[in-house]
Amino acid sequence: MDQPVIPFDLARMFIGDHPPLFYAEILVRTLLIYVYALLMIRWIGGRGVAQLSMVEFLLVIALGSAVGDAMFYPDVPILAAMAVITIVVLVNKILDRLIVRFDRAKDLIDGRPIMLVRDGTILHDGATQRDLGLAEIKAMLRLAGIANLGEVRAAYLEAGGGLSVFRRSEAAPGLSLLPPAHLINGGPEPDKALAMDGRTCCSQCGAEAPTRADPAPCPRCGSRDWQAPEWPEGAPRTEGSAKPME
């Protein structure tokens, strides 16, 4: 039968029933879990950490767990929790120094940016490396104020999870990212022309190709859905490029 907890038992609160060598085990435990968690977060990429760096995100998780356990569980000594917090903070400071001083360490810990869009086309390889679907990338572009892939010269997914978008100096026809196709309540999508001036674009990634009687799969993403490129709203149109061809 478990012994009843004695309130304000200072020996239990600060030391617990652990031998002194247990604090060396805490060091090993903390380092192992910290490194393993860092590897796991590094593996899943930057999609979930938003504005926090990998190290900062892991610091929040580690400190939250260490502080929470010490607050709620009477069998967790306060000094043990303080040791964990101290070790986590020290490791975090060491990693911060390494990131600042060595680019290689920054790449290994935080990762590197990856290009998702180039010249109006979503790069399937870049999306695959970060486990992103084309619909997710389109949503991120819309949040950045992009209505048409023809506006984009390049877009990068940063190591921290943010999206950096660089617009073309002159917009070109491209795949529209606007509703109704992307709305739950958008209703039936109107019929769209398949080609404009002999060019068509993939309705998934925006890759352009010459119009063919029997459309082949998109060489970028494998989709067989094609539609006419559309001019971004307000973009100046070059002569002879305004009329779609059925």
C-alpha cells in the first residue's frame, strides 16, 4: 500500500528518495531526450513551428514538461526538475552560440530554406521534401497575398516555417489560386478554356506546356488536368494574349 503524502515534507519536496548518483542519470536522460526530440522535430520540418526556430520550439516543449511535472507530481523532486531546466537552458545556449558562429551548425540544427515556387510553377520536389501538399502551398501563397502563380518569381519555405515570396517585376499568365475551386461553399466551377495562344497550364502545379490534342501527364506533378493560364488581376496584358482558345 502506498504511503500517504506528507504535506510540506522538505526532504521529499527538494530531494526525494533518489540517491545522489541519480542526478548524473538526470544529465544523461536530459541529453538523450533533448537530442532525440531535436532530431524528431528536425525530421518533421518547419511546418509546425511557424515563427519559432527549431531550438526555441524545443526549448518551450522541454521547459514546459520539466516545469509542469514538478508542479503536479509529488514524487518529482524540485531539485531534479531544476536540474533538468538548467541543463536544457545550458544546452540551448550552447546551440545558440554554435548557430551564430558556424553556418554548418545552423544548417544541421535549424535546416535550410527550400524553394517551393519558381517562375510561376510549384516545384513538386520541394513540396515532397517538406511533406507539403500542393493545396497547402497554394493556401500559404494566398495568405501571402498571391492570387495567381503568374505573379511569383520565386517562393521559399524558410527554416522556421515562414514563406518568403518574391514577385515578378511584370506578371505573366499563370494558374489562378482564387476561389471558387478552393472554397467549400464555392458552388459549381464554371467551364474553363484549356488553352491560350497555344499554351496550357497544369491545374495542380501551374507548369505550362504547349497545347496538345491528347494532353500528356504533367511532367512536374503527374496531373492530367489542364486549363488555360489566366492573367493576374490588374496585370498589363501583352497584345494577342488576352483571348483564350477553346
